[in-house]
Amino acid sequence: MIYTLSVVGVARTLIWIIAIYFIVKILSRFLTPFLMKYAAKKMEQRFGQQFNTQQPQRPKQKEGETVIDKMPSNTNNSNKKVGEYIDYEEID
């Protein structure tokens, strides 16, 4: 088959391309908010799952019970000799 180029065929093709462009543009304005809500909900679920896997579930405690997870260390590593103290006076 041999296809020949005609003005009517080119015009019809351009009209289809322009029509499809405007249809996609109009539909995207209506569908974008729904797609954004869906994507945000999915990301919220993923972050929630990651948070739950990183934070181990602690066993339930009775009301008023005190639980110490880690005992503080008694070693005092502060250096008393930090530097030289220089006394000064303000000059007016």
C-alpha cells in the first residue's frame, strides 16, 4: 500500500493531536487531587510501618509502677582543670 500525503489527512492528524492534548490536560486537572491524596495516604502508611518496626513495643506496665531502662553510670569524667581564669574590669 502506498500512502499519499494530503492536506486533509495532515489537518485531521493535527486536530486529533490537539484534541487529545486538551482532553489529557482537562482530565489531569480533575484527577490530580485524587492521585495526590492517594499518594499521601500510601506514604503515611509506609512511614507508620517504618516507625512501628523501629520502635519496639514495650510490655504493658501497671499503673504507678516505676521502670528504669538504664542505670546511669557513676563515673565522673569532667576535667576540673579546664583553663586559666582571667579577671578583667570594664573600661569606660
